[in-house]
Amino acid sequence: MADDRELVPGERYGAYEVIEVLGRGAFAAVYRVHAPGFPQGAALKLSLRPVGDTDAARRALREIAVLRTLTNNHVVRVHASGQGEDGRVFILMDYLEGQQLDEFHDFDEPMPAAQATWMVHQACLGLAEAHAHGIVHRDVKPANLWVEPDHNVRVIDFGLARAWDTSGTIGSEVTIGRLLIGTPHYSQPEQLYSNKLTPASDVYSLAVVLYELLSGRCLFFPEEPFSAVRDRLRDDPVPWLAAHRSTPPVPLDRYPHLGELPVSLGELVLQCLEKMPELRPANAGVLANSLGSILHYDFGVAVAAMLRITLPWGGHDEALLLPGSHRIGAGKDVEIPLRATGVRPVHAVLEWSGLPDLPQLRPLFGDGSVRVNGRPLLQRVQLARGDRIEIGPFAIDLEFPS
């Protein structure tokens, strides 16, 4: 099979029969396929070339194996992966209905602020689980945020760079003596002085997307329409990288149509766009909690639940539960503190995108110390109304609006 040749409908790759070609990038093509166990079809991502570096292929497949453990509703599910007899790397994923965010929305026009915040909040919830597993997306951008027909947002293609380009980079631009990871438009300042990208790097890129949704402008070039800047700099990454490195973004309240934007949201976006990663929210879970609070208190979009904790020494604690990613444990920085012997610093994570969905509970230890309705919990579970969570000597009940 020749390098770079796309498969055609009717052709097979191992156990998978191609139905249609969904798209092609610089290093891989995506197909809708018939796959055993998927009566509605699945999506197959296949590298265009064999991966000749065996160690690089192993590293890529180890990372993809971690992605297979991600289960929340805001990521694309990975079901299988491997390297074919011809040396190509493949991934079998959910086939999704809908559009990429840059197809769903015209970025020359502002999106209503509450909707923009809600969409990026969903992306944060997807990335929060990946960040908890030590996975950094590296290429957050509108094309990698998928909007389903019900407007559920899923993060796609995160952490997959090394599967397709074994040099460890996406793209071929060499700028200022350094290979570029990701897309210049959404790259992070730290790329200019470090090869290490962290969860805070994804936070920066998310903030660029949110800024553009809110304003209808690029954060460094406010006088031109979004599409004009994108087209002018499509093949010239240097202005983008120079701006990310040293140009402050225009505050959102400078745009007349954003005069009523909540101050808290404008300040949060600028914090996420700080040049030094240590000054930003540390990861997507932290950002999700901040956006969830703004959605609830400023926009009234997501209705909070009531969280009631039964204490082992008697009595109860009550608090609002906002959409977001909430760590449960005995640590000093957790969102739901349960301080007692036998409770670890971070024991479990409760993730909620807001109604009509209900939270998902993820134990961080497979020892059965997290229980739901008295049954040990060994993996992520979707909670139902009336479920009781037990961790150590504490019981947690959630009350949702009808």
C-alpha cells in the first residue's frame, strides 16, 4: 500500500470496512467505517504513512491507551488502537454527528456571552478528566471542539499529536529555532522558551477560543474581522508567535457590544491569557469551576444542586454544587472537603456539566473505598437522582431541581 494514499469506500483496513472519507489532515485521514460491535458505524483515524520509529509508535500507543480510559460526555470515546501490518497507527473512535465549532459558528460574529461561556465550559469538563490523567491536548482550537446536534461539546484529537508525527510535533513550521507544536493561532507563549506543555497551556488556548467567541475578533488584532486576520496569517506563524509572546490582549470591555459582560468573566479570560503559565488557572478543572460559577451567578444558565454532607460526628454541612469539576478529599485545596482519617487528600472527583445532565463520579483509587448506595465503586459512574455517595465515614446526598 503506497504511502499517503487514502482508503476508498468499500476498501478494508484490517477488521474495518470504509463507508466514507470524513477528512484528511497533514498526517492522518479519518474514515467512517463498519466495525465489529458498532452497528451504527465508527470513526477510524489512520496515519497516512507507516510509523517507522518503533519506540515512537510505542510511546504514541501508550498515550492512546490512557485516552481509552476517558469516559465523560465531553470527549470523543476511543475504543481501540494499534499499529497495522503496514506500520500505520490507527485509532477507532465514536462516530459523531454534528460539526466542528468553526463550522458551527461564524467567528466573524460574536456569540451570545452565556452560550459562549457554556460551550467552553463543556470543553473544560472534557479536558479536566484528561488533565487528571496527565494528558495535555497540545492543540486546542475550534476545529478540535465538536458540537453535536443537541449542542453538547466534545473535545476531539487531544493528545494524539505523537501518533501521527513521530518527531513529536504537529505541522512543519520551524520558528525561532524551535519546532512548533499545535496551531500558531492558538499556541502558547511558553512554546518560545520551553518544550514542556502543561495543562495550563491548554487553558491558554481555551481562553483564546472563548475570547474570539465573545468578541468576534482575534485577541491581538481587534481592528480586522476574524476571517481577515486568519486568512492573512494562514501561512505566516511568526506574527502569531510574536504576539502570543509579548503583546497583551485587548480587554474584552473595550468592545462596545460587550459593555454588559460580567466583570468576573472578562477578568477570568485575561487571567487565562497570562504569558506565564503559573499565573493562569492550573488546569481545565479549575477553569471549569470558575466558568460554572459565572454561568450560575451571572448568567443564570445552570441551576445549582444542593450538596448535603452527613458528618461522622453528627449533623450536616450543606453547600451549592455548581457545574464543574469538584475534587473530594481531605486536602486543603479540594472543592468538597472531607477531613477525617481514612480519606485521602484527593479521593474522588465529581464532574457535572449542569442540568439536564446529572454528575459523574470518578474514584481515584480502585480499592472500593468510594461507594454509591452501599456498593463499592471501581470506575466512573453516571449518578442518578437519589444516589448516595459514601467516602470513609461521610455520606453525600445531592438534591437537584425538578
